[in-house]
Amino acid sequence: MNRAWLVKSEPNAYSYEDLERDGRTPWDGVRNYQARNFMRDEMQIGDAVLFYHSNVADPAVVGVARVASEAYPDPTQFDADDPHFDPKASPDAPRWMLVDLEPLRRLTQAVPLARLKEDPALEGLALVRRGNRLSVMPVDDAHFRHVLELGGADPDAL
DNA sequence: GCCAACGTTGGC
DNA sequence: GCCAACGTTGGC
């Protein structure tokens, strides 16, 4: 049984359209231990991932992606020219792990944060918990299915 | 190990 | 641009 997840991305930096264009992308730059642990320890190939656009006028879940690789070291941690460079990491002792993501399908209707917040069926969804700053988080299967339905997608047809 | 200072996230 | 929430850092 695959699990479901949600990742946040600022569309100015990397949008769902960018993921569709690229076909596949390493989910790099995550520098939070809890988020890393989810990717490193719990994500499995084939898991479904809600793709959320943050830091925009109307933040929303806009598409579904899929985990496309096992976890491996985030190469940006070793690159001194990269903004996500971590001087305390080395190839022998990597600190930050990531997985690759592939686009599955864009939602026919984006599901805005405001909509998620007001829906009693989504109570407990980590994204709408106050003060939540995680950029990678697990999503209950029932919540996942509900968000897809709100977005006009059939959860059984992924 | 405590905790104040600081930086970041992200909604509004 | 503001600011609340939260994680990290570093002095002690």
C-alpha cells in the first residue's frame, strides 16, 4: 500500500508546469530534518505526492506527482556555488537526502488553501495545521482522495 | 543543557 | 511589507 504525501514549492522557483516540462526532477534543496527523514526513510517509489504552490496570492494544490526514485544524497549540498551548499556535508557523510519526482497529472481545478481550510473532511491535514512550515509531509489516504476529488481528478484513475 | 538571538517560511 | 511560528545556532 503506497502512502500519500504533499510537497510545497514556490512556483516562482519551481512550478508544477516546470515539473511537466522536465518530466522528472530531483527534489533538491530541502534543508529540514523532518522533511529529509520522510524522504529518506518513508517514501517509496510509486507513492503519490500532492504538489502545492506556496508563497503566491492564491496558494493551492495544483497537481499530483509520483515518487520516482529511492532516496539518495542531494548533490546541491556539495556544491559551494549552490545556495543550498552545506559546508558540514561531504560525499562520505551526506546530510541531505532527496527523491526524484515525476508529474502524474495536473488537477483540472486547483484546490486553494482557503478551500482546504474550510473543509471538515480535511481536519487534521498537516498542511492546514497552524504554524506548519514543513515542506514535505505525509497525507492520510482519505485526505488525499478528498483533495483529488475537489480538484476534479479520480483517485482511482491515477 | 538552557535559552536568547537570529534566520526562514509563508499566509495575509 | 508585516509578522507569527518555528528551527537552528552559539554563548555560557
